[in-house]
Amino acid sequence: MTETGFYAPDAVLEEGLNVGLGKVEAGIREAVNSEYGFVTEVSRHLVDAGGKRFRPLLVLLCSQFGDPSRPEVIKSAVVVELTHLATLYHDDVMDEAPLRRGAESANHRWGNSVAILSGDFLFAKVSGILADLGPEAVRIQAITFERLCIGQIKETVGPKDGEDPVTHHLAVLADKTGSLIAASGWYGGLMSGADVQTVATLTAFGEAIGIAFQLADDLVDITSDSTQSGKTPGTDLKEGVPTLAALIALQGTDPADARLRELLSRPLPDQAEHAEALTLLRAHDGLQQAREQARVWANTARDRLMTLPRNSARDALELLCDYVVDRTG
């Protein structure tokens, strides 16, 4: 088993992934250091809290289709994880989240201004690493960062008049989550020297598995408690931002679900109403439909691998499709 909890299909690949993940972890910790000790403390807060390191894992797996020993591979894996961590600092401010990865969130501990600036600090560190990786790496990051911002804006503004909320939601997920996971595949292929078609395939795979990953993550947020997920359950419900299961429930017409639809139609700052909505949503068929949609996207990701040569790395990517939708935390 790799340090992320993912089982690779053979011992040699698994050992290589663990060695690589160790180097990535060291690179992350080196990158967040600052001459100002407080900045280091705040920036290391989420690093020390752990995490799945899914994006670096994907970079390392995709690098297997080229030369995974190239130093640029590790650096690009550091880039995607630092970018992800930076967005978490900002997300927690927008969500007013008290917990992240089982620990007190930075905004809850030090205030919104410090949390936002810490995310910006990590983005600055990312820029320094990218400068060493070259203009193509910078271009990938620019494309990705633009999509991350657009996805967040789309989610904040909501669907346009007449737009299907589910279609809008999936577009948000493609930008907010799929873009960075697509970049992980892109970096892994490009930095290892894989051919152009392979890089394109790995990028497309990353986009699809990224959407599956987020759909599954949203299900975990509904079904788990804070001990399992490391964050407060139902954060999106509290803020009035419906995920796929909630959107499906909102589109229903069954009179028995009227109370759930009423609760889901607005933010739920009241703890009792929030708990009631979670209980009702956990029993609703929309949860299973959302799980099936996550599986559809995972299967789409698997289908995009068909042009790659059959080897242990491809086997691992196919296993990853099941891993992302079957996990419970």
C-alpha cells in the first residue's frame, strides 16, 4: 500500500511511488519555509495535518509513461499539491469552516486575513518552482489557475436562468477540481518526457477522474462524521451550496420530501436544521444516484486509458478509478 492508502498492482511500482511521495513531502516542507517563523508555522499548518496527496500520486503514476526519474517530476508534484493547499486556505475562509483534515482551520485559528495571505504565500512559492520548470509548466499553471477561479465564480453566482442546475454543477466540478487533477496528469506525462499523444491522454484521464473524485468527496461529506472525513460534515449544506445529491433531491416532486427540499433551498446556519437536513438527505435516493454518477465519471476516466500501452502503470490508473469512488474518507 502506498502512503496515500492506494494499493499499487505490483511491489516494484508501489515501492517507487512511496519513494517518490517521500521526496514530494520533503519538497513541500522545504517550499513552505520562510525566514519569518510565523509564516512557516501557518503555512505548514495544513501540511502537518496530512491529506490524501492524491494529486502528487497521480503525477508520479503518469510519469511512468516516460522517465519517472527526471527531477522535474517531483518538482511538478510539489507544485500541484502546494496549489491544492493554497486553495484550501482560501476555501475555508469562504466556507467559514472550523475544521480541515481533523485540525482547526487556519482561518478559525488565526483569522481570515492570515489564512488568505498564507494561501497567497503558497501560490508565490509555486511560482518560484514553476520558473525553474520552464515556460510550458508556467502555461499549464496559468490555464489551471484560470479554471480554478472560474469554477469558484460559477459556483458562487449559480446557474443562469434556464440552465440545468446539475449540468451547471458538473461544469463547476470540472473547473474547481478536475482542472488541477488534469494538470497532475499533464505534468506527470510532460515532465517525464512522454510523447504528445500520451500527455493528452493522461490529461483527459485526469479531468474525468477529478470529477469522479469530487463527486465521491461530496458524498463522504454527507455520509461520514468529522472523525472519518477530518472536516465538519455537510459544510456545503450549511452554506446553501448544494452538491449533486442535494440537487437531485431538489428536483424531486414527492410530497414526502417536501421538508428536505425546503431545507436544501437555503443556507442552514442553525445546527438543528443542519442536522435534520443531513439525516433526511442520507436517507434520500439522490445519494445513490450521485454515487452512480461518480461511477460513471470513473468509468469515463478508465475508458480514456485504452490507447495507452498495457503495463503496471496503466493497471494502477485503472485501479485508481475504483479507489476514488469506493473510499470512505
